[in-house]
Amino acid sequence: AEFIAEGLDQTRGWFYTLIVLGYALFETNPFKNVIVNGIVMAEDGKKMSKRLRNYTPPDALMEDYGADALRLYLINSGLVKAEEQRFKDAGVKEMTRRALLPWLNAYRFLKTYTEIDHWTPGAVTEPSPNIMDQWLLSRLQTLKANIAEEMEAYRLYNVVPALFDFIEELTNWYIRLNRARFWDDAMTADKAHAFNTLYTAVYEFTVCMAPFAPFLSETLYQGLPSIDSAPESVHLCPYPVPQTERVKPTLEEAVGRMQHVILLGRQKRNQDRVKTKYPTRLLRILHQDESLLNEIARLESYILAELNVKAISYDTNEADYIELFARPNSPVLGKRLGNRFKHFKQLIDQLDSQSILKLQETNRLELDGESFGLDDILVFREAKDGTNAVSNRYISIDLDTHLDPELIEEGLAREVVSRIQKSRKDDGLNVADRINLQVWGNDAILLAIANHQDYILRETLCQSLSVAEGPIEAGSDLPVDDLAFGLLLSKFED
């Protein structure tokens, strides 16, 4: 057999017996691979017991969260590595929050706009020039290659985290950064590329997920627009094969660093208590690798929009802002060095910035007769005193969060847009519906609306905007940062 699967308690009763019989009767091993399941315990660490009622019946769990959530929870646990697992209902719920709902939301986003634009999948005649389209399709191929490699090696526990990572990249990065491309009234070439890219990603990911979440995969597959020759069921589709020519490792690294820049920018804003809706003047991105900074610069428009910053500069003089320090990769070096680990840990902890830079440039460092690489030593960054820098293991930034009156006014306009969009949603309007709008409020807010009227009209699909003399009884009071503001909106009728 290619593989045999049983519980850990069958090590002697089944695995051992089969090996003995195989060699005694046929002089060969009866199976090539073994999948050993761990033992499922109740949350209190005791054996599951009907008498003790220390577990939730599986049918009740599946009624609440679905069979796919239960399946993903078990696959993503130590059970598939022959480890004991305390079963927690909260873990099943977490699978719904972390994987199934975001995946469903990506499908709904695609479905909404395909219906609005009457878009159907067709042959793509040329590759998309959009850098984020290229990145998502590259990540999709990397995912498919990872699934093939790990499943072939029976490392099921490595597959599910990769699937979760892709869901995060699809929903919280690609869709969020590219949703405005779906808002154009006309089917431009760029909009068509966005549709093709998102459809390819959602469709192929749904097929990839079929063995892991078979029920939701089938539901979404049936709801997706498809070509006439598509199989009747997702479970009849050929499993996706990676297209290696579409993999762009350098681009994947650059987008990964862009994500770190955005996360660090949010961290800095939180530290200084500056809301993202209020623009800042300058973001400085710091890294000693000029080629990496050049790659990140190709993604500048996304960083500007996501962090709401006016300008970005790139600086290789990271040492002016950041101190480097190193720590040993304990799981790797502990196993390799044994009782010598403590000695080398002291040496690694004492490395200066020049030695660390040498390690990063050459991927090699000699210490007391032992050779180390970047897999052995973890490099960290820490902001110098007196700078505005923040950093993580991968990159550093310096963000100026001082707000002048012009920036504050623009921030107020964005706050107004946010409240209009919430009111649209609360009133049950479709994303494509246009509106009429009346507003009232504090003079500072009304001035911000007047100076940024074109932006507000565009972002909210507003056809007419007027200022009321005071609050309207049928309207809503929605103050902005303790400043009075209210609005009344209605659907625009042609």
C-alpha cells in the first residue's frame, strides 16, 4: 500500500503486526508510508466520556460551525503528527473566523462585481501589467507547489497553514488594495485584468481547498461563474498544477517587505495616536539593500494609499536610525551544537553591527572555529534613541506623524466619507447605488467638505451635495472627533 493510517494506540496491534506478517509471508514491507493519528482528549485533558459529558457532541459542533470547520481544526492540530490533542470547541470556531469566513467574503466580493458588470470568465489574451496581479498569481503558483510537495511527503500539517496564509493575502492584501479597480463604470483593460486575476485566484484556491473543506468548496464552486466545459463538481476537477513560469520570487519578497512597511506604519501611528484617516507628510523606508528598496519603490502607490502618506523616501543609511543585534536560532543550533550551545549563544548575543552586516552580505560568519549562516542566526532591528524609527526583523521605517492644519482638514474630509459610507450600508444601499446628500455641522467640518468636495462626491457616489442650515429631524447626528456633524442621504433616482 502507498500508505496506512491508524491511531497511535495501534503501533503494536496493527503497524507492528502488518510488518511481521509482510516479511514472514512475502519478505517485503506491506506499506510505503505511515500516517499516525494522535489521541483526541477532552478539553480538561481526560478521556472523552459520555458519562462525564466532558465534550460537545460532534453533530452539535457541526450544526453550529459546519463540518469543514471541524475538519480544518483537526487537520491543523498535532493529531496529524501523532500528538495528543485536547479538543477545544473554541478551536473549531476559530477555523470559521480565520479561514472559512474570509474565503467566503472573497467569493462574495467577486460574485457581487461579476453580477454588477455581467462579467464572465474567458480566455486571457495577455498577462496583466499590474504588479499586484502578478504577485497574487505568483503566490497562487507557490501555494500549489507547496501543497504538492507537502502532500507528496505526507506532511499534512504543513499544508493548512499555507492555505491560511493565502486566504490572508487574498482578502487583507490583494482585495483591499485593489477593490477600487472594480469600481470603474467602464470595463477598462485594467478592470478586466483585475477580474481575471481575482477569478483565477478564487477559482483555483477553491479547487485547492476541496480535499480540506469539501462542503464549502462545492458550494462556492457551484456559485462561481464558469465556462461551459467546467466539470459538474469541484470534486471532479483536476487538482491545480503549479505554473512555474508565473512564479516571481523577487516580487513575492518585495510585496512581503511592503506588508511589513505598512504594518510598521500602522504601529507608529498607534504609538503616536494619529488616525490613519489623517495624512502624514513623509515616510522614510530604511534598509541597507538598495536593490530591495528599488523593488519596494515599484509598490509605492499602494504604500502611499494604505498609510495615507504624502511622500516616501528610501534610505540605505539604516545605521543612522537602527541598531542591529543578533540572537541564535535556538531550535536549529541547540540540536546542532549540543552542550556547546551556551558558549556560542554568548558569542552571537555579543555580535556588533559590522559583524551582522557581514553575515547578511555573505550569509557566512566564523565564530570560534564554527561556521554560521542566516538560518542559524536571527537578526533584529531596534530604533536608536532620538529617532522616529520603528522596525522589525526585516525592515525599518521613520514616519513623521506631525499634523499641520492642511493635513487635519484633509483628515476631517476622510472622516466625513467614512460616516457617509456607514450610513449607506445602514440604509441597505447597494455598492453601485448613487445618492443625494445633505450635511450640517461644525464650521471646521463644513470647510473641509467644501475644500474636498470632489473627493467626497467621488468616494461616496454622491450626485448632489447641499449644506443644511441646521440638523434635519430625519437625519443622523454623527460627530467627528467631538465636532458636530450630521447627514441625511437618499438614493438618487435617474
